Amino acid sequence: MKTGARALIFLTTLLTITTANAKIPKIDGMSRVTHAHAEQALACSKKLGRNPDLLIVADMRLGSGDKRLWAIDTRTGKTIVNTEVAHGRGSDPGSKGRAQVFSNTPGSLMTSVGLYSIAEAYKGKDGHITTRRRLDGLMPGFNDNARERAVVLHPARYVRDGWAGHSEGCPAVSYAVMEQLNDRGLDNAVLWIEGDVEGLSEAVATCSGTKIRKRFRWPWQKKLPVQPEWSPESTEAFNPYFQVVYDNFCPSPELTASLSWWAGQPIYAEAAGQRWTLRF
């Protein structure tokens, strides 16, 4: 092999490795801790067998009028969308436009934090043909009830430029943004929802194999509820039959009819001595 050909192969290999291990560049409006968590979430998704082309980050610690959702092309590091996103009305009991509490509990109408896999597409029944996406929560104890709660990525009329209303737990965006995301491709994408929840920093750090990045808290600030520990090391395949609630506008299970279908092969992980399901 000629020297020039060897050099070309070496440079190509080096570029591929560099691209695969490239970190997310600094993003305007995103806090340092949220940025660190987003990088860890990307590393975590790769450890769980995904190599996403698109990373969507929603920082629910910011106000609903802020552009707190970023869609990042992981191959180029470029932010392709920066927009508003809704949080669950149960997370904002005072209707102050800022999520204060989070939950994974069915019927809570709250936003669930953590890493999600963006799953299959489906059409709405609200007179629009915009494609929506179901979500699979990948972090037991934090968001693994997403299917049961019918938490999906969908468009809504109550999200527009400079303002986002309340969903019932879904990360809803405007119709125009949903079209943009669909055009960019959501078949190989993950979602990270940031929130002030105890144990979230430790969980994503454990999965990614990196150090914990936590926000500073004053001693007098209210302690956060403790979440179960998560270790994604022990896995076992299984094919269960899930009962799932469904509706275009992400209502609570009490308000909807239910339907069921075969889910794909999930992965089990050991968490605090129990067996949790990571659904892909």
C-alpha cells in the first residue's frame, strides 16, 4: 500500500474516532450542569446500545416562556432547533410557568425527568396529520412509566413563540417545530429532560461512567425526594405484554380508553435490589 493511501486511511480513521467521541459544544442558554448531563445522557444512550444522530435536551428548570429545548445533531455538534416546550401542569401547581416538582407516577400529570428513547411514529386524531412520537423512558424510577402514562412527543396549539402552556406530562412543542424535528429525522434520536430531582445526577453519571455533576444547593433549601439507585450493568432480555393508555393530547390514564400492543424486547437493569425495565 502506498504511503499516501495509508495516510488517507489513518486520517479517515482518526476523524471517525474523533467524531464518535466528540463532545457537545457550548450552547447558548444552557447551564453548565444541564450541558454536562446532556453529554452524560448521550454517553449513557451509547452504553445502552444506541448511537443517536439527534439529541434533544429540554431543561425544565427554566421558565415556560424560555427557549428551553435544544435539538442537537450529534454528528456535527450543531444546534438545529432551539424553542419552547411545555411541562406537565401537575409539575406547576401554582401555575407560575415553572416546573417545580416531577413525578413518574401515572395520573400525576407531572413531567418525568431523565433519558428517553424516541420511539415509533403515529398520526394524531385532532384534524392535523402531523406525526407524533411515542417515548420510552430508559431510567427506572425516573421515567420508565412513560408508556403507561401515554407520555409522548407531540405538537400542541398551546405552544408558540415566547410561550408554552401546560401539558399533562408530555414535552409538547409547536406544530411548526414538530414538523422541523420530523424533517430532521427522529428514527434515531434520544431525549434528555432536565429537572431538579434527587438522584438524577448520580444515575446518569453511573450510566455514562463519568463524574457526578450536581448543582449547588444552599443548606436551607428544601431537600429533594430520593429516587431509587440505578445500575444498568445487569441485563436480561424479555418480551412482556404491556397495557398502555393512549390519546393525542397526553391525558391522564383516568380520562382515556386503553389499548395494548406487543412491545419490543426490553432490557432489564438491577436497581436498588429490584428488577426494573428499560424499554427500547
